[in-house]
Amino acid sequence: MYTFQSRVRYSELDPERKLSIASIVDYFQDCSTFHSEQLGVGLDYLEERDMLWVMSYWQIVIDRYPKLCDNITIGTFPYEFKGFMGYRNFFIKDEAGEDIIRANSIWSLINLKTGRPVRPPEEMLTAYQLETKLPMDYEPRKIVLPDGGRKEASLVVGKQHLDSNYHVNNGQYINMAQDFLPEYFAIGQMRAEYRKSALLHDCIVPEVFEQENLVSVSLCDEAGQPYAVVEFRKKKQ
């Protein structure tokens, strides 16, 4: 397990002055990166071996949002490897040590030369210590969309959307989708399913599906094939 401490900054807040979903995702991505770097299987290790971990799925459950100046602990650990896939939990604890945000994630290891999935080498599997997965309601990886979506104005991928792999960062899809939430929609759970990578100057066409307490956004290419599907479930009052 890897953890680090932080204090909620003003720059991490949403308009309601609580930690934004984008900041939660950033914390989790940073935490897994810190973990891999500490174990010696981080970015340089992967680059030297022409490998890349690609995000396939997020499920983030928010029991309570941290607020400005709250002291929090961010943590992560892998709980399973299966073929070319890695499964990793995340959490945010409050100052009393209570889990207030929990997450599940699924990653695929890709060979950059072939573009195909590859099994993690034994030294990587040895570096990571598997732990018992967090208690939470694990939903299916596939997000099923209802009928009757509405298309919104297309977006063009800019340099600000890219990460060090020159793909749209997985958190950026969540930012794009969040723009279509109704006002005062407090997120209790977010799921994101990633289908393929969008690149610089690609056109992304959002299609929005609204149900009671649930909003799904399919972020598609111009042919209607999704790059990512993001689902937001409204927090129970």
C-alpha cells in the first residue's frame, strides 16, 4: 500500500467549495504514479521496455466530500493481476482515518511497439504487493446506455488535454462529461469506461443520456464510436 498526505487547496475546489471530481481523479492518478515510482516500476521503467499502463475503467464512490483546508490521506494498492490486466483500489481518508471516498480501477498493459496487450513481467508482479480489495459495491465494467440520447456541440482535442503519452488524459474525459450535468447535481458515484484513445486535433462528439438521478455521457468520434463513456449517479440526500 502507498499513501501520502495532503491539505485541500482552494485550486482543487468546485463551485460549492468542496473537492472537485477532477481533483479526486488527479489525486488518485498521482498516488498510483508515486507508488510505481517508489517501487522502481514507474515511467522510466515502462519506457525502457516499450510498455504503458492504459486506464480501462474507473468507479469512484463518494460518501463525503473533503472541503477547503481539510487534511486528507490518499492511498492505493493493487489487489489482482489477471493476464494483461491490473486491478487497483484507491481511497481518501479524513483526518480521523475514516474512508470517505473509495475507488476501483482496471488497467491494461500495452506494448507500444505492437499496440497489443502484454502480460506484466515477473519483476513487476514481484514489486507490487497485492492486498485485500476494499469493501464496496463493485459495478460491472461495461456501462450500458439507455435510448434517447441527445448530441451536443463537438469538441476538438487541444494540447491541454494530453498527458505524457500524447493521448487525452483519462481525467480530461471526465471533465468534458461533467459539463453536461444539471445544476446542483452532487455526484455520489462516477464510473468511466475507456474504449480507445483520442489524440491531438481529434473531434469528440458528446451524446448525453439523462435518467432519474443518473446522467451518462458518451464521448464519441465523428463516426459515433465512443472514446469513453462516463456515468454520474446523483448523491443521495
